[in-house]
Amino acid sequence: MFGIGFPELLIILVIVFLVFGAGKLPEVMGQLGKGVNAFKDGAAEGAASTNVKTKVAKAEAKKPAKTAAKKPLATQKVAKPNKPKRRKA
């Protein structure tokens, strides 16, 4: 997907190890894991709410729409366009 192979991954891990050190690394990885889990939970919750919304929309689409009785065209009022005012010279 990203074109990252084993050598590139190994280089990235060495750089992370050098930046954070051996003592901080487990703590950083724990926080990263919690963040990934929170992201997964949020994505699942978002997908569930999207499914509910689509089900409601489909149910509403199946109901016959109530339409107001339309007046015949001859009795409908037609809006007249506004004429621009002329300036006096």
C-alpha cells in the first residue's frame, strides 16, 4: 500500500528507538495502541450511526409523499420581474 518493506520499517524503528530511548518506548507504544483502539471504536460508531441514518432515509422514501393540492395554472399568481429604475440626468 505505502511501499514500505522490511528494511524501511527497521530503519524507522531504529530512529524511533533513538528519539524516545529505551525507557520511554513502552509508554509511547502503549499510548499509540490506545489511540488506535479509540480510532477503531469511533469508526465503528460512525458506521453504525450512518447505517441507522440510511435505514431511516429508506423507510421515509417508501412512504407516499403528501402533496398539497395544486391550483390550476390559470389561477396561480405569477411574479413580475422588477424593472431597474432609471437615473435622471
